[in-house]
Amino acid sequence: MAAPFGGHPNLATYIAWARKQGCECKSGYIDDGERNMMVTRVIYAPCGKKYAPLAGFNDGDRLPPTMVRMLDNRLGLDSPFPKL
């Protein structure tokens, strides 16, 4: 895959990795205010006190390094995926 997303995980891959670390992920839908439904997810850290909300991302969406860093920071994890 071409830069800048070569080798970067998609959302489903990150969630699968996070679950192996003890995280929990809950999914749902919200209305975006214009009668369009949007997928939402909340990933909860193993301790249950930290979480990372995500809205509008699909399972196949590639995560840029800044998003991986944000998720790792919010969840208190250090994933093996490229991050800045």
C-alpha cells in the first residue's frame, strides 16, 4: 500500500489487538443531526477507567500514526503499530 498509510492498521485490526490486551469495545449508532446515522465505538481500557470514543470510522479505515498515538494515549497502551 502506498504512503502515508503503508503498514498502518485499519480500525478493526487495532480493536482486535486492543481486545487481546484486555480492552472492551462497544458499538452503536448516533444521528449526526441531519438524519444520517453514524457508527460509533467506545474502546475501554483494561482498567475500565480510561476510554477512547470514535465516531464516523469504519472497520476498514486505515489509522494514521497520529490516531494510533491518540488511541494508545487514551487507553494507556503501547501498540506495536507505527505512531508519531
